[in-house]
Amino acid sequence: MPAFTFGSVFTTWVASPVGIGLSVALVASYGAGIVAGARRGTGVPVLRAIVFLVLGVGSLLLAADGGLAAYRDTSFPAAAAQSAVLAAITPIGLALGDPVGVVRRALGEERAQPVLRVLSGKVARVVMFPLLASVVATALHLLLFVTPWLAESLAHAWVRELTYLVLLGTGLLFVMPLLADELVPAWCTPPLRALIGFADGLLDAVPGVVVMASPALLGAPVAAYLAAADPMYQQRVGGTAMFAIAECVGLPLLAATVVAWVRYDAKEAAAVDAALDAERLRRRAAAVADGAVLDGVAVDGSVTRDVEAELDRPWWETDPRFTRRAPHGGDPAGATDA
């Protein structure tokens, strides 16, 4: 077999049951969901579908059936890059396709409830809690290289296929809830998820850094890897590839969580503004009904200065958490003397 090059990733192919089987299942189910949703009048955004198919399914095929899979037995950099793609790129590509949203659009809210109940159950929420899933995914990815696991996956086809499933599955357990409100507890708000996304960007770098900076060869000896002109150099190249792939994925993921945070804040602000507007209208109507006088202040039929002043006070003067301590215009200590 020719030496492994970047072009080999796209020009050399092998058959992996997991790669082919999962790709067919994902494309078929996602396509069926899109068609069913379109019939119900709730289509899937085109960009999401493209990301799912190209970045998600496409990277899965390249990693499990392309050159990275073909050369993993003889090239450590190929094996390292393959693991990073399956653990990072493929999961985020699939998650950005919003598969949970596709299920809801395809089945409708009522028929989708059984699926959503399973995904939001207690066990699922513990397993898929982003911070826990991130630690587990990082630990398993690192164990692949510091234990005989990688060597066993080269020697036994079933271990290889299981390795693909483990890397992809643990990656999805982290990414999916980070980008879907339905899969996390209510208290795990977008701001907290953005913080977890930042922490994951640091954790994702750990396997690559360990492999790249190790002063000795890691894991069990692999004859094909040892036959390279400089096995240590090959290991450093592999670690660098892992680090680069993880960080290239981590930044867009962090950006996605920040965008969700901004949208969450905008939604909250709109809800507060709507509540304040409704309260203004209610008080104005009450003032007019009471004879155009409210708290001794004249009302011209549409504007009440006292009402406006009350509603436009700073939030810390009206928030019950603070007004109980220091009532507006009262004793800052909140104490009363007998």
C-alpha cells in the first residue's frame, strides 16, 4: 500500500459494517423525517439538512470507510485523526442537523411525546448531562491510546467496529444535549451550556496534548507503527492532528452555544417588555375607570406620569429579593423599631 498522505483520505476506501450501516440508517431516517415534516407543513431548514448530511454522515463515511480507516493499521497519524473525527466532527455534524427537531416535525407534538419522554427521562438526563458526558468522552478517547485498546482494535475487527461506536456514541452524548433544550434539565440554561462548551474546548485538547507531548511511545506495541522511520515523530504528528481537529470543532461548538445564549436573552427581554407593557395598559385603564385620578395624580386619558415612573424604576428597586431587604424610600437595613 502506498504511503499515507492527505489525499489518501479521499481516494482509498474500505468497507466497515458500522460506517456503511449507520450512514444508510441515518440518511434514510433523516430523509423520511424531512418528507413527513414537509407533508405536515413543518419543513426542516435546508442548511441544517446540508450540515447533517455533509458534515455528519460525510465525515462518518470518510472516517470509517475512507482513507483514515484504510491506513489506520499501518499509520499512527491516520488512526489518531480517525479517532478525532469520530469523536468530534461527526457528532457535531449530526447534532447540528437537529434530529430531535426532525422527529417532532415528522410526528407532531403529540405523537413525538413518547420519544421525548425517553430522551428527557432521569436516566437519559444523567447520562447526557453535558459536563459529565464531556469528561467521559475525553477519558475514553485518551484510554484508546494509553492502553492496549488501539492495538486490540487493529488485531480484531469486532473491537475496531465497537471502537467506532464508542467514540461516536460518547461524542453524541455530549454534543446533543448541549444544542437541544429538550435534553437537559430546566436549570441548565443557555448561559450555563456556553460555560460547559468553553470547558469542553479545554478538555477536548487533553488527548491530543498527551499523545503529542508524551516522551515515550504509548499503548501496546504495534509492529506496523514501530516499522516507521521515526515512530516517536509519527506519534507526535498523530497527537497534533487530534489536537487540531478537536480545537477546530470546539470553536464552532462554543459559538453555537453563545448564539443560543444570545437568543435566550433576547427572548427573556421580550417577555419582560411584554409584561411591562401589559401592566402599563392595565394601570392606565384602571386610572381612567377611577375618574382619571390615580394616587392623587391627574391623568389625561392616556398617560399617567406616576404609573410610568413606577414601572420605569430600576429593576433592583422592584425585585422582591432586594425590596425585602431595602424597601424603596425605607430603612436600608429593612429593620423596624418597636
